Amino acid sequence: MASAIITNANAFLVTLLLLSLSHIPFSSSTIQQDFVMCLVDNSDASFPMDSSFFTHDLNASSYKMALETSAQNLRYLMPSNPKPEFIFEPLYETHVQAAVVCAKKLQLHLRLRSGGHDYEGLSYVSEMETAFVIVDLSKLRHINVDLESNTAWIHAGASIGEVYYRIQEKSKVHGFPAGLCTSLGIGGHIIGGAYGSMMRKFGLGADNVLDARIVDADGKILNRAAMGEDVFWAIRGGGGGSFGVILAWKIKLVPVPETVTVFTVTKTLEQDGTRILYKWQQVADKLDEDLFIRAIIQPASKAPKSKERTISVSYQGQFLGDANRLMQVMQRSFPQLGLMKKDCVETSWIKSVMYIAGFPSTAPPEALLDGKSLFKNYFKAKSDYVEEPIPMEGLEGLWKKLLEEDSPLTIWNPYGGMMAKIPETETPFPHRSGTLFKIQWLTLWQDGKASEAKHMEWMRDMYSYMEPYVSKSPRAAYVNYRDLDLGMNGKGSDAREWGNKYFKGNFERLVKIKAKFDPENFFRHEQSIPTGLE
């Protein structure tokens, strides 16, 4: 009786929606009505239409909120950017299956979004398909932590911050080695690799995945055994939107100590900053595996209220242990930084995660449940990998470039440790042995289209300047720092131009798996894995 009431209630809501769509221009309303009716026919679970289905014509304010809430790069939310026909937010896995079946039946192009952090907006904007819809997984966020098996099942719409919180809710000595930005959607995060401050100890998030559940192009739910080892390999670092809809990951928990130490030490050029950074390049990948020190580099005022700028380098560290042992490691391996005991903060693992993510020290762990991005800007990003220390003259030239721009930022993340021990063919993510550190390049602005061309030109000029100092053949890049400058599908470029940069020798294996698993290329976007190479 209860299920019949639910079904009848849902049918009533659908009827109301279809009536409200009747005043919309024919082509648009037909697409929406056909999709809604198809969802009802193909899903055995009801859904509240008013909170699951968003269309500009029906409720412009709700549609705008659903589109923009998790989108991180404001550059792709301007009026000139294409907008989805509608946004569907599934409540159950069967809704996702129905969405895939219906999109295929109605020949609608899908964009899949778990957290909205794609740097080029590919989870919520399509430049290559005129009519597209968004399937937003943000309401599929259940997390089940099982300490007995040392594992957790995590749904794709959960943020990595929520995952961290649910783990520490059960245990203070378990963690997971994934992202530094706690609002990242776990679905897209892991499928691109998922690096974090414990990667030198435990590898990437993708290196610690035991199973997964995905929806394929036929709307079937497959686990590791059903999808096969090739596809399971491909989704652990091969990038989102190519093989299916990630519903959930089964992850392996890792041990963390009760006491974790964090610190930030900032040096400017006037404080011998160039020499210290040159030394950091030589030691960062060779430090104790319990220690992660990243360098955050940006222009800063030489003095309070001064318009004269210098370069500041903030060394932000996380150490899996207490301050006394950290001081011993630093005095032995990197005394040039001048770390003092007073710089160190001993805390729990969960609070160390929040420290690195930029939360105030007074914020409780529950703040991680908010899941909202602390970073919303107009921006352009690129990435590089470095295999030999950048010489002093190269750094000095870089400082000149950074001081030419309004709000540039570059973050250098150390490799080595476990990252150097895992073979580059173990997963599609190939940046392993021989990598000293990864660079993230960013330029940010606030006035939208008005100054976009200027900032984009600066970024490309700076990227060109760095070419002699970074990896070569290919000049490698990180797929989760999506960069459409590297090339796009359907633009007359060879997919190898960007595929080899992201995946090196693993790219051709990804293409073969894609051709077999999704031969009709249903899951596609500007840099999705193609079904073949010319």
C-alpha cells in the first residue's frame, strides 16, 4: 500500500510538472517532457520532481542555483556560455540508470557532475554539443565506513571532506590519502588520480581503491568483477566522463597517528627565498615519507600598505608524527628552512586536513560536512611536472613573470616516497618515478570577460617561458587540472597531443578499453578518451 501511495504521489507530481511545461516553447518542452516520462517508465524508485528536476523555464531561480552552487570556475558561468536544457539530481542509483537509458533513447548529450571542480567546466558546460543535460550526483552521498575490514564504500556525490569526517567519526587512527581541497566531489576526484598530503606515504586515492560501481552506456550497474580488470584499471586515473557514471568507490583506509604536526613557514625574496626554494627542489622528494611540504608561491607586498611587491613562498607541511620527531627530520634534511618548534602545531589527523584546506583553527570538524567550495573565481589553470631542479636563473626569471600579473598563484607539490615505488603502468596515472614535484599554475581575476584575454595571454606566455625547465617528450600534465589549451576532441587535433601529456604511454591502452567498453562514444566531452586514433 505504501509503495502504491508513493508511486501515485510521484505520478501526480509528474503530471503537475508536465502541465507546467505546457507553456514552454515546443522544442524545449518536448525534450523535458519526454525525458521526465522516460524516467518514470524506467525507474522503480520515486523522486520529488520539485527538488530533483531543474529547468530554466519552470523555475529560473532554482535552476540558476542548481547550476551554479558547486561550479568552481566562474569563467564558465557567464551569459555567453551554453546552458543545459535541464539539470537532474538523482536520489537513487536506479535514477542514474534511468537517466542514462533515457538520454541514449532521446539522443541527449550528458554531462556528469559530482563536485563541479572541473577546471574547464566540463561537468556543467558543453561547447561541443548544442543540446545537453546535467546529471548531478550531489544527492548520492552515502558513506559506509567499516573498520573491521579497513574499508569504506563512498558514493560519488559526497565531498572528500565528508569522507574524511565520516572516517574520523569512527576512528581517530584511520584516514584516506586524497585531496587537499575538501569540497572536491569524490566521484570525479578519484577517477583522475586524487593526490593529497599523504601521497608520499600511501600513494594516490586511486591507488587505494578496491572496487567500484559504475553505470555503463546501457544503463547497467557494474562492479569490479562485472566491468572487468581493464575497465577497473581505466577508471582509477583515466579521467572523468569517458567510461560511465561512477556511483561509488570502495576505498582502503590507511593508518594515521593520533598526533599529526602541521606548520607554515613563509620566506620572501629578501629572506633568501630563491636559494631556499632551490634547496627545497633538491630535498622535497627525498624527505621522510611521513613528511609532505608543499610550496605556495605568489606576489606579496614588501611591507604593510606598500605598493611595491616581492615574491613570497609559504612552505606548508604535514607530518605524520609529533613535533619533536619532525624537528629531528628537518634539522637532518632541510635545515635551510629554519623551522622552529614554535612554528609547529600538534593536532589530530582530521584537524591537520582542515589546516591544509584553509579552515580557521576554531572550525569544528563538522564544517567539513558543508561541502561548499572555498574557492570561486574567474581563473585559468595549467600544470607541469619537474624532473630536475629549476636553476636559480630560471627561478629569478619566473619571479619577473609572476610580478607582471595581478593575482597569480603557483603551488608546488612534492613527489617521491610511495609515488616513486608504484609503476607508471599500475594505473592510468603515470607521473611516478623520476618526478620531483608537480606544479599547478593559476591566474585569478574578478571582472569576468573584461580582462579575460589579458590574463589568458599572461598564462600562456608564462607557460611558454617554463618550457625549458619542466618535463619533456611529453611535457606532462595532470588530468584533474584540465587544460583545453592542450587540444580538444572534434577540433581537428590529434588526441595524442593532450592524451600523451596526461597519461604518457597509458593513453593508447585507455583508447583500446574505451573502444571496447563504450564503442558508440556515449560518454564524451572535449577531452574524453576517444574510441580510436587516426
